[in-house]
Amino acid sequence: MPNYNVEYSISIETARDTARREIAKVAARVTDDKGVPLYDLVKSYRNDTFIVDGFVGDSLRQVLSRFPDVCRLEKEGDSYTLSFYIPDFDYNMSDIAEDELKRFVGLQVTALWLATRYNAFAQFYTEQASASMERLVVLLRTRKAPAR
């Protein structure tokens, strides 16, 4: 059993709030072809919480599938924990990687939500989430230089 040495905890509430802020930004900008605002169509409401929470889980499982050899995902209560086994991890990158992980989750949840409501912006958020995932991969897969 590997010794997981890098751990990140993600609160579902925090991820939900991050995604809702991004969704609200898009909702405030979209209109139909006659200029009528589509805010109510795009915005995420309280009764949509279970959908957004499902997208949070989907996003974290995507991270898990990207690191299947060194990662495990656990859910306890209202938070998820991602644990990584990265023996030569440069701990100077830990905070940056955590920020990128949270950014990825927020962007991915937003992309998934917009794909169901207003597809025109979903592609942009999907591309942003993909770029964020690539940065996360680099941050977690880059090893510190060996000491001689």
C-alpha cells in the first residue's frame, strides 16, 4: 500500500460557490438573438444544488482518472479528499497545485453546467478546464531535483 504524501481537501460547498460565481458571470452576459436577457435560464439556483454537487464529484473523478497510478479519492461528509503518492514531490509547489486543483474543479463544473443550459459558453469553459488540468499534471508530476 503506497504512502500517500500529498493531500488536498475540497469542500463541496466551496466548489459549489466557485462554480456558481462563474455561472452567474455568464448568466449576466447572455441574451437571445433579440437581446432578451437569459439570466434565469442559465443561473444555478438552490434547488439545483444536487446537480452542481454531482458535477463536483464528476470533476474530482476526472482528476482521479488522470492520476490512476498515484491518486485516491475519498468522500467524507461534505468534502472530498484527494491523496497522492508522489515520492519526489517538490513541496514548494503544493500550494500552487492546490489552487490549480480548485480552479480546475470550478471551471469543469461550470463547463458541465453550461453544457446543459447554454452551450455557447460551455466550449470556452471546457477549454479553460482542460488547460487547468494540464497545469495540474505538470505541477504534480514534476519532481524535485535529486540532491548529490
